[in-house]
Amino acid sequence: MWEPEAVKKFNVLVEVTLQPGILDPQGTTIERSLPHLGFDGISGVTVGKAIRFTCEAADEGAARGEVEELCKRFLTNPVIEDATITLERA
């Protein structure tokens, strides 16, 4: 008798950052402010966003595919942003 595959849960972290060459005014403002606050020697500040959620899928490949599609269609602006996806079995 055929049994359906067990659904697995994955903890997902999507880190969204601006693509190289896209201006990051928030990162620039933070970086310029740091020396005035006593934090010298810090550079390359960028600001992004982290999105965390749980996804159910048959396997890691299916989960990654679904999250990639979600990023393209809703979570990011693919013209100016990149997404890094981290999956972990829940």
C-alpha cells in the first residue's frame, strides 16, 4: 500500500541585502555616526532585513524551491536586492 511522504518542518532565515552598487543611505548614516559615539575602525556598514518563518515541505530541496519562489514574488525586490536563504530542520 502506498503511503504519502511525511511532511517535514524547516526553520527558514531569509537575509535580504542590497545588491552591489545600490546606494545604502541607512548604512552610510550609521557608519558616519559611529566615530562620534566612540566606535572607531568600523567600516562597510550595510543595512538589510532578516525574515524568519517555518516552512513545511517533503524535503529540503522542495522547501528551498518554495522559499526561493516566495523571495522572487514577495519578500524581495529582485531588481535591487539579493536574498540568502538558510534552512534548518525544525
